[in-house]
Amino acid sequence: MAYPTDRKYTKEHEWIKVVGQQATVGITDHAQESLGDIVFVELPKIGAELAAGKSFGTVESVKAVSDLFAPMSGAVTEVNGDLTTSPEKVNKDPHGSWMLKMTMKNPADLQDLLSAADYEKFVAEEGGG
Amino acid sequence: MGAKMVDFNGWDMPVEYPASIGCGIINEHMAVRTGVGIFDVSHMGDIRLAGPQALAAVQHISMNDASRLAVGQAQYSALLYPQGTFVDDVIVHRLAEDEYLLVINAGTREKDFNWVRDNTRQFDCAVENLSDDFTQIAIQGPKGVDVLQKLTDADLSAVKFYWVTRGTVCGLRNTLIARTGYTAEDGFEIYIPADEATSARVWNEILSAGKEFGLVPCGLGARNTLRLEGKLPLYGHEISDTINVWEAGLDRFCKMEKREFVGRAALEVAKSEGVIRTLVGLEMVDRGIARDGYKVLDGGGREIGYVTSGSPAPFLKKNIALAYVPPGFTAAGTSVNVEIRGQAVGAQVVPTPFYKRPKK
């Protein structure tokens, strides 16, 4: 799958789409593919303060539990409640199934993120894909 | 086949096959419950005991009563330490008058073989480790019989559950065919020569023969969820060298009335003393998935036990777990909590097995 170029990526296999001061966060196609059937998504409450690099939630497949890591610091403004009842949507449409929206506290956090091309390269080098 | 691989007791094993070919743990699991799936289970070990005192040897080292086996019949059993705890669980096949085959677990192969050899020295019986001689393929699910029947001259309708026969399979003469499995479903396990070319050829022939029945290859992930729904124990989880037969609830496979076997004396004592913990089935009531090793808490938040295996159950569509809890918490309907990432999440004791295959 081609990774959309309208957003940035992390080495923790998340995508981040930034519009103004608002960021939308989800997990990548590679992440859903390596997790397998996703059956549970646990997200923070609206208003929660996330710190870049720290765990903010969990995604569980049949087999495994994985932490979700905040790509940047900021406050949660919205969570995708749809994923509570239909977590399998992340498998079906990973780049459309956003997990949360947050305000961006420190624009410099963006500098640490990967472009679509760099992320694709990272995944290939990691031996995944 | 592009499967996700994992190291399992030193074996490079597929966890699941890719979604692109209709697999993934949930699809693989459902295929076995409603159709058919195949598993490469060559990691399982095989020990053959043959000779005039083979039965006496098997009786001495296993807890079930092998004297009840007719030639061609198999039984679930276990090898025990003198303390009444588990060396391993096994399937004992009686292949001939004086010949038995023990099918053992991957992680315990060396330990099991050494243990069997050391504990049968006093019997006139040869003990052979055949683990590397066989590739074992499991064809599991209600349609497994239809798939395998296409590939063999043996009349499978005459083979009852937990019986074995021999026949030509995919051109391989005298192949051992057992109606056994680890999925709580009907199915067969075949034992073919371990060379790679033969194994690959047979695997592919089964895949082709199964196409019309919707057969899919299945990995360790589905094998685990299938056995969990059926409450089949996994060594190192529900049974181990510190857990005894009564705690594990395997009483019906332990025949105290037979004369003598390793572990019997300790089990006699343990029975009179009563158990301090019992394996129970849990179903999550609140939102959350119990996983192996998670703590079980009582209503007041006190730690009372632990989860041995926990997972979403794809066929039952519930989050289930097996756990050890003290007496007083074993009745169906008892409310407990499972600690999940620091939170007490509600669960309830339920009758087991969680899943029982429909009778035909």
C-alpha cells in the first residue's frame, strides 16, 4: 500500500495529519498488518494531556497488546468512539480510521516526524512491509 | 506463504497466515469451527515404546489407564513427577499389541524423552525418540474428513474420534492417521516422513484437495484460541511442574484405581488434603481482555489468583480466560476482577469448556 503524502509518520508506526494547530492521529497500514485482527482499542479521555513519545492508549489484536505512543505533545480534543464498537475498521481502513485529534503544543515536535517516503523506507529496512 | 513467523520453543513457527489469502487468526479459527483448516504441527514430539512390557511401562509413567486401549485406540493422558505435578500431557496411541506411541509437546521434547527413558529402564521395552522422523500435519474441522478422504484409501468413516488407522495418504503407504487434534473440533493428524520435499508436497496436495471446502492454512495463533475455547491445557500455562492433577481439573484422565504409577502416592495425599487453587473459566463482563499472567482480584481488590491463558474467543465472540483461583471462587456465576493495566475489570466464573462441538 502506498502511504498518503498528506501526513507524517512515526517510527512507532503512527500517522499524523496536521491542519493548523490541530493534529489527527492513527496507526499505519504496516502497523495493522503486523498486529493482525484488531479487537480492542483503548483511547484517552478528551482533555487528556499527551506527552510526545509517551503511551496514550492501547490497541489489541487477538494475539497481542501494543501501546500507542503520542507523536507529539498536546491536549486531546476528540476521540474516535466508533473504534470502541468496531475496532476491525482499523484493519480495513487504517489511514481513514483516525484514533484521536489533538492540539499541537510544540510545533517543533513535527521535525521528528517522517515523510511518507522516509517511512516506507523505514518499514522496508525494518524487514516488514 | 508469507506467514508471520515466531520462535516457539526453538521452532520457527507461523503465528498466522496473511489476510491477503483469506487468513488471519479470526478467519483461521472460524474456518476450523465451520469448515476445515490445516496446521503444520511437526514441532510435536513422538516417543515409541515397544516390547513385551510396553504396556507395563506406559502404565508406570502415565496417569490414564492404557490397559483399556484396544489396538488402534488413543487416549489423553499425562506424565507426572513423583509430586503429582506435570512432566507433560500426552496422547497415548496403542499402535499394536505391544507398541505405543506417545505424542508430546515441543517445548518439553528432550525433557520428556529423557524422563520416559529413565523411568522405564526396569521394563523389557525399547524406548525410541521418533520426534525428528515425522512431519505431523493436523487437518481440523467438520469438513476435515471430506478433505482427507480425497487423499487416502483408508475408510475414514470407520475411524472414530481418538482412534488411529493406517493407509496410503498422498501416495505414502502405511501412513499413520489419527482422529485427534488440539482444536476441540473433529479432525485428523497424519504422520509423514520428515524430509522437506515430501512434507511440502503433501502440504500442497492437502491445500489443493481442500480448496472446494474452503480450507485455509492455520498458524499457532488460531491453534491457541481454538484450544482455549475447548479448555484444552497448554504446558507452562494450565499445567506445569508446580501444578498437580486435581488443581488442573484433569481428574477424569487420572485413573487412581489402576495399580501404580509415578505420582500416584502424592496425588493420594493431595486429594485428602484438598486443593488450594482450581482452574476455572472466566468470561469478561466489563470491557477488556484478560491475558496470560494477569492477576485475578476479589471484589475488595485483593489478589486471589492469576490468568493462565486469556484471549478474545473468535467463535464465541467473548473475551475469555482460564485462571487459577482459591476454593470459594470456583462456582459458576462468581464475580471476580482481572487487573488489566492497573484497572480492576469485571469478570465472571463460567462453566467450561467454553465451547463444545455439536454432536452429530
